[in-house]
Amino acid sequence: MADVARRAGVSAQTVSRVSNGHPGVVDSTREQVLAAMQELGYRPNSAARALKYGQFRTIGVILFTLATVGNSRTLEAIVDHAAEEGYAITLIPVAVPTRDGVLGAFTRLGELAVDAVIVSMEVHLLDAATVNLPVGVPVVVVASEADDRYVVVDTDQVDGAVQAVRHLLELGHHTVWHVAGPEESFVAERRATGWQTTLEQAGRPVPPLVHGDWSAESGYRAGLALVDEPDCTAVFAANDQMALGLLRAFHEKGKVVPRDVSVVGFDDIPDSTSFIPPLTTVHQDFAEVGRRCVERVLRQVRNKPVEPGTTLVPTRLVLRDSTSAPPA
């Protein structure tokens, strides 16, 4: 740092401010310092900085899979917003969503240099007596049943499902069938709750629940099962990938969407506009979920008050061409 300061003709404190991304440096001075850093091959020593300031400027993220849209998009948002705050991400994957797998992730977490943890769990494990998040480490949980024990950020899963089902009922459909996610998924359970509650409050029959695994293939299998149901004129799929499978099954069996059966998805993935027909779906604001996760965990790192409990990010229904009034 002293060599860089001499080369740039500034103080070591100015070099430190530039290397830390401090905004209070004149642009011309910053350029001089950066040029000197490049010439001398200078890199800040993160280990020394951690010893000096007691922070690693790293957030650990524990999650089960990147295969689902929700996890991958949320992680992308967390990475982006952490970088804006000058923090890196250490990813701690859990290969198998079991109690032992979660405990193993927390054990590895204790060996890593992280300032805080964001836990993304879609399964019902956090309420198990043997699974406790590490004491003294700032934690935010995404999409879980943690209730008021931890700081939780989630999409408003229930309201998104309510919007989808109400839309189909308002179009004139007598009832709405549901292709849900896996039984062990908290997210799938919340969306199924919104679907069932809306039908019950409207005094409509609640059809048997059909479970998928978030994949288009499972949606396709569900569609083959539903195509012969005489009162199936509307289906709410718990994600867009399963809705895509439904569209394929209905097409193969001669059902025209939306003339014969309406389909609504959940997520609003970018490809949903290119489905045939373009998919009516519930939009999730993954960027806002990620931003709030980072904001709340860093408030704890900076010793600012954050009350435990769940913060819900609103959803909105995006109307496209896959829904219409039922056949006469």
C-alpha cells in the first residue's frame, strides 16, 4: 500500500479508501491510484483486512438446488445486491435435503470465513428440533416456515395463488384444478393453500390435488391425467415449467388452450411469453426478494435492529393468452 501511495503521490489512507470502494475520493485521484495499483500488481489482502476490521465481507448462502427457477433467480439477485454492497458470496450447497444434510452444511459454515448467512430452504426442515441456525451469526431465511424465530423474506405465495384462482373463477370456470409442487416443499404447500382457500370461500368444489416435481415432464404427466376429467376446464400450475408440460399434454390430446381448457402458471419466467399460447402467470419479483435478503442480513452485521418475522414481497398476475371463458 505504501508503494502504491508513493507511485500515485497520495497518502496510504487514500489508497485504502480507493481499495475499499469509498465514494469520497475525487475521480482523478481514484484513477491515479488505480493506475498505480495496476502497474505494481497490488491486491488488497483480504485476510489482513479481516483481522483488522473483524469482517470478511462475505455472505454464506445455504441452498438445496439451483435446478428450480426460484432458487437460481433468487441467488442471482442475492449475488448482485451483495456485490453492490462490496460483499462476496460463498455458496454452501446441500446435495440431499435431509436433516443430516442441513446439519452438515451448518458444520461447514462454521469452518468458513463469513460475516452472515442467507438460508434458502424449500423443505420442512428448519422446524426440526435438531436443526438450529448458528448462534451469534446474522441470518436471513428465504421461503421457509421459520415464522417469528428468524428474519424471513419470501414471495407472497398464498396471495399469488389467490390471484390466479380468482382470475379463472371470474372468467366463469366452475372450479379450478391444481398441479402442485412436491409434497415436502413449503413453497408448494403455500400455493396449494391459496388455491384451496379461494375455492372454499367461493363455495366451489375442490378437486383432488395433483402433485408434480416442478419439472415440465411432471406437468406433462399431470396433463395426461387431467385431459379425461370432464369438468377440468381450468388448471392452475404451481410453476411455469409444469404449466409448459400441461400445454404439451393438452395439445397432444387435441385440447385447445384456452378454448377447451385455461392454464395459469406461477413465476413469470422470461420464456413464458414464448409458450404456445403465451402463458398467463403470477409474477415473482426475485430481484426484490434478493435485495431484501441482503439488506436485512447486512443490517444485522452493522448492528442495526431487525425484528424477527416474515416480510412478504407482493406478486401480480400477468394476463396473456392461455386463459379465457370456459367452453359453452
